[in-house]
Amino acid sequence: MKDIKSLYLTAKLSGKRNDITEYTECIHELFEHYPSDYVSNIEYIIKSSIGLSTLKPFIEKYGLSIALYDDIIGILESCSEKCNDKELDSTSYNEMISYLESFRDKYKNCFMMFESLIGDLSDIEYFEEKLEKDMIFQLI
């Protein structure tokens, strides 16, 4: 199997059908058989519309590591900005950002615990946010 980065760059620069097909096949092979390699090369996968279309199914099939969330959001935001700068349609990137934000909201407690463990959120802040969320839930 060829390196996804080189396949991505070749397909991007040449635009030839054969190069794009080879890149697409590699994405699907990583998706189906090598999910850890898919994640390791996520930058060269979701930068293209072909690869971006596989991200949601990938998350639905394998889940999403909280540790990767910020990196993926950063890549998507960068791609969206580049599209806007070039006056291209950024809808698919913005929709994926929204999907991931709803994912974060759905698992907010898990994200808060993770942030607490890595030091971005103090233990006190974690429990204050959790208590506030629980109180709002009880009021509803």
C-alpha cells in the first residue's frame, strides 16, 4: 500500500483520474482494514471531499478518540477557511464541524473528564460544570 500523503499530493497536483482513483482506493482500504492508519493520516484524508465523506461513517463505525477531537476540528476549520478564501463552497466542512460539535455536546461529561485528566480543566471546574449540568437537568 502506498503512502496516503504522497497519493493525496499527487492526486491534488495532477488531477488525473488514475491518481484520484488510487487515492480514493487507499482511503477506502484504510477505512475498512487499517483504522489506526486512517486516524494517523486523517489530515491527508479529510482535506479532500472524497476523504471528508468517509469521516462520519468512520466515526459511526469505530468511534472517535477524544484526544483527536481538537486536531480534527482544527483541520476542518482550516479547510473551511481555505475554501472561503478561494470563494469555494465550504458547506461540507462546516456541516462536519457541526456534527463534531454535537458529538462533543452529546459526550460533554467524557470530554470534561478528559480535559481534567490532561490538565486543561481543574478538578473544581469539572465538578462545578457537572453539578450545574445536573441541576439544570433536574429543573427540566
